[in-house]
Amino acid sequence: MDKSDLAKLMLEWEEAQKKADELKANIVDAIFVTKKTEVAGNVTASYFGGKRTFEYESVARKHPGFKRDMTRTYIKKVDWKKICEILGIKEIPFTKSAPSVSLKIK
């Protein structure tokens, strides 16, 4: 293969990659609208609604029934969720990450 043939292949690949990127963007946009995972042939477009992270520690520490010795009952890691349950806290604030879409070919 000479340099001219290689250059043509490289430019052809560039155009094919641009087209593939455009197709992927269109699929991702459509999945964000439907908010559902879709499968077509060997292609899976998965929708993830975002991960929720609960703020157990901050709400437990602010509760009037919280006692510092509650944290000593858990040796390796403080179980803030359990402490909230003990204190009877029902409303736990949380943060949520942004939704995402994953596109894969099997």
C-alpha cells in the first residue's frame, strides 16, 4: 500500500467515525427522551436515571436525640442509616447524579 492509498483510507475512516459519532449522539438523545433501555439486534442503549446518595450523617447529627456514643457502636464504619432508623428519622435528604446513557454492541 502506498502513501496515497493509506491517506485515502485514513480520510475514509475519519468520515466513517464522524458519521458513527453522529449516529451515537442521535441514539443517546432519543434514549434521554424515552428514559428506557432499548435493544436492537446486538446493540443495547441503556438508560441510567442517576444514582441517589442519601445524607444520613448530616440529618442524624442535627436530630435532637442524637448522642455521640451512638457512633461508637460500629467498629469499622459508622452506620448512619441505622442511626437514622434508631432516631426515627423518615425524611432523608439526598443528592442525585445526572442521568446517563450507555451504548454498547454485543
